[in-house]
Amino acid sequence: MTDEPVPVAAPRVVSLYNAANALTVLRLVLVPVFLAMVVASGMTDHDWRIGACVAFCVASATDFVDGWIARRWHLVTSFGKIADPIADKALTGTALILLSAYDQLPWWVTLVILVREWGVTALRFWVIRYGVIPASRGGKLKTGLQTAAIAWYLWPFPEPLDAVGPWLMGAALVVTVVTGFDYLFQALRLRRGARS
């Protein structure tokens, strides 16, 4: 029996140029396209509103698909970890600000959601050396409700269907706030546990 060293597999190097990252970049590129369409519509031109809604929905769909691809085929990169949440916040934030600017959505709703979104991102960075706060089911529900609500506001629904939008946004707002507190408590527990 020889004491030859056992070969150790080299760590897998994931290329920056992969499908998951490409979708994240596409989402970032679609943000100014979406913004231009909303501005062109003035929230009064139905054709531009439909175009803006489609652009928003396509961009939102890439958020679900890129994460699935990255996990399924082990294509997680440092770029993706940073760019993905930035792209999400840029898309949602732009949509909410535009809806408020065109008097479709009260400014306080936009501010509450944006404070929560950026607050959770800050919390993740605050505790990153102690561990990762995973996305919860509530967080995924929040994203789904926000996406549905924004899309409903963008699409030129006739009365009384347009009244569904505020109800969807109300549900999204409640879940957004509740999950925001949940992430805060998780971050505090993680920090306390690591330090003790």
C-alpha cells in the first residue's frame, strides 16, 4: 500500500458569461425601455401602456427564470449575487415611482415599499459575515403580489376591472411590511447567535 496523495478536484469555475447572468443584464436593460414606454404613454395612451406592461412582465419573468437557471445548473456567480437584487430593485422601484408620479398610486405606498426593499438589502449586507438570510416563502409571495399589482395598474383595464389593482397593491403592501419585519428579526437572531 502506497501513501500517494489523493487527487483533489479543482474548484469549479463558473463563467461570467452564462444564461442566468444574461437574463439579469436583460432585466437591467429593460428598465430604461420600460421607463420610456410609460413616459410615452403618459398613462393615457393605451397602446404604450400595454407595451410598458408587457416590458415590465417580461423583465419580471427574467427574475424568476435567472435564479432557477443559476441554481439548476450551478451557475451562481458573484456578479449575479450583486446584480440580481439591484436589477429587481431598479425595476420595481422605477415602476412604483412612475405610478406615483402619474397619480396612479399614493406616494406613501411607494415610499413604504421602497424603504422596506432597500432596508432588507441593507440588512443582508449588515449580517453577511455571520450568514445568509435566505429568501422566504413570504418574500416570494411579496414579489408575486407586487408584480401582479404593478402589472394591473399598467394595463388599461376598463371599469370595474381597474378597481382590482388597489386591492392587489393593498395585499402586496401588507405582505411587504410583514416580511420586512420577519427579515429584521432573522437578521437580529443571526447576528446575536454568531456573536454569542
